[in-house]
Amino acid sequence: CALMSKETPKGLIILSGALIDQRTWSDKAKTKSGLRFFQSHGVNDKLLSIDGARKLEMVLQDSGLKGSLQTFDGEHEIPQEVITGVNSYLQSLTR
């Protein structure tokens, strides 16, 4: 939604995301250059591979978005360390 919207949101949070359409997302992400993102993914996720998350991170960064992938030792879940990371990210958007 953030990449397809005419408006640019203040930030983007991606929890256990994966790259689905590299060509379209890469083109759309370039229109959001400078957008800050927070991304997390479990290294043992059996539902969505960590490889897809790493590819998504690269597409976003290569397109000029600002952020990085926070990995954690877990599966398809949102552990406390990710909640803490999201909280810090949200606070950084207000500065």
C-alpha cells in the first residue's frame, strides 16, 4: 500500500514481509526515495523465507528508502525485541 499510494507516508513498518513482485516494487519504491522503514523477520520462519525478506530489504535500499532488516532467532512471530525496535522507530519518526 505504501508503495502504491499517491501520498508518501511518514514511515513504513514491515513485519515478516517478503518480496513478491520485484520489478513493480522496485519501480514504485523509487518514487518513495527517502522514506524511512523498519523491517523485521525471523531467521527460522517456515511460512515466509528469510531470503525473501533480505531481497525486499535490498530492493528498498537500492531504491533510496532508508532502513534495514532486523532479524531475530525465531519463526513467523513478533517477539519482544521487535516490539522494542518498532517503538524506537516510531519515536524516531517524531523527531
